[in-house]
Amino acid sequence: MPGGMRLHWLLLGACGWVLLILMFVSKYNFFRAVDDYGEKAGQSWTAPGIMVNKSRPAPPPADKPSEAPTLTDWQSVIDHRRELLSSVCKNNSLKNLTHVSISKFVLDRIFVCDKHKILFCQTPKVGNTQWKKVLIVLNGEFPTVEEIPENLVHDHEKNGLPRLSSLSPQEITQRLNTYFKFLIVRDPFERLISAFKDKFVINPRFEPWYKHDIAPAIIRKYRKSHRDTGHATSGLRFEDFVRYLGDVDGRRRMDRQFGEHIIHWVTYVELCAPCEISYDVVGHHETLEQDAPHILRAAGVDRLVTYPSIPPGITRYNRSKVENYFSPISKRDIRRLYSRYQGDFQLFGYARPDFILNLNN
């Protein structure tokens, strides 16, 4: 009997340990799952009469998050961002990194809510899925964001969100000059990590062209040892991705081949023309908890819809993740990458990542 009791208690103890391990694993997987929250070249046409009046935001330091201002004080943050953006746009030495024409490619990125006179420029990998849901509700397609089927959000033929490019030049100009306009940005390098993970590693919506067409093309051109490693089966590495992105001249033909799939990693400048279009609010992924309610209030729709709940901590800048991804990459390739995205860093107030650039070495 004592032996049986001992066995009974040993089994109970073992079960307890198993439960603790399962709880830890499930919590770990939850944080991995929400890491990419919100994400689960055409003819040139320039709209007349567009005024440059923007500025870039300065997010709180990554390792020392400051206490966020209250909602009533947040307008001063928005004003600072617009003033900074305007200042950088006027810097002629950066003009080739900050200015683009308002092309069809840009107009395709901007979604229209005529009912409430709102324009939203889509910047993938910064939670734009949730903003699409907000606009779908405001357009009257669904009463709440919770009722929108996930597979409908990205179906641009059925979600009821027209693009600015679908309108006439006169209608485009009128909306650009009179509607409330906003976009959301994120630390440029962290956004690239998110794009790489989402499209080439996880691929949650099963978009096979990223792994089967785009990845092999990048590997063939940019993996130095692809002939020895067997590029067809080894999969795209982040260093291959960085080398491709930093090759300003060499990748252009590839980008034409890839088509609109490149929107997940092209610059904010190329996506939204922030020096040509006068956005009223530039939100930051890192301060989305404050920016989301401010944007809805500034647009006059805060009583009609709410932004979906944000998982705790998911918007915080993760310096360790950036260091881990970039540590195996050569300084030459990182510097080339920064040169391409320097306009995004400076326009929107993100500090130059010297901790990985190490420009003095």
C-alpha cells in the first residue's frame, strides 16, 4: 500500500510538471503568434495643387520607453512629427531619398472612405489590416470590425474599399486636397524583418509565389554560394534578402518581375509619397496605443468605430530581435541597406541604427 501511494503521488507530480511545461509553451507560442500583429510600377501621374506640409515623428527610445502623453496632449506629438517631416522634405541633399512622383503605384496604395472623407495609405507590416477593417466598417459594409471575415479584408474586389487610383484625375486631386489623410510607419529595419518572416518563413495566408518564385530568384542572384548549397531546397536567408534590398541598381529588373508583391518591403517614400501628399497624421506602430484613438478622433469617427484591441507589448520596438537578425550580415551589406532606407529613417524620426551599422569600423 505505501508503494502504491508513492506511485500515485509520483504520477500526480509528473502530471503537474507536464501541465507547467504546456502552459509555458503555449504562452511562448502566443507571443510568437502576435509578433506580426495585424498581418494575419505604374505610369507617372502627378496631382496638381498638392502642398507639402508634413513632418516626421520621434518615437520613444527603444530601451527607455517614456511615459506616454495623455490623449489630450497627443496633438503636440503629431504636430512635431509633421514639422519634422516637412523639414526633412525641404532638405535638398536628401531629395533623391525622400521625393517621388504621385504615380499610379502610389495611388493604388491609398484607400478611400468617401462617406467620412478619409484617405489611408497602406504600409504593409505595420498593422494595416486592422485599419482596413476600420475603414470597411466606416464605409458601411459591416457594423463592427469583429464581424468582418478575415479572408475578405485583403479581397480588394469585395471588401468595399476603393483605391484612389480608381478615380478620375479631378476626383483624385479634390480628395487629396480636402480629405483627412493618414499613414502608419514603423522602424524600417524591424519592418523588413517582419516582411521576411511573414512572406518567406511563415507565409500564413499561403501565398506560394513568395517561396516558389521570388525566393529562388533572389537566391540565384544574391547568394554567393548558391551553386554549392542547392538554392532550390535551402530556402531564402535573411542575408540574401538584405543583399537584394541593398542592391539599388541590380534589383530593379527583378522588382518589375515581382510586381506589386514588393509593397511589403519597398520604402515608405515609394509607397505613400509623404513629401508630395500632405498627410494630417503620421502614426507610429511603436505608439499605436496612443495614435489609433487620436486618428479616429481627429477624423471625427471615434464614436462610430473603435480600433481592434492591441496585444500587450506587441508594438514595442525589439532591439534584441534586430541585433539577432543582423549580426551575421556583413557591415558592407548593412550600410548599403541603410543607404536605401535612410529617407524613411530621417523623414519619420527613427534613429540611425549605429548599434548594427558600426560605421566607424
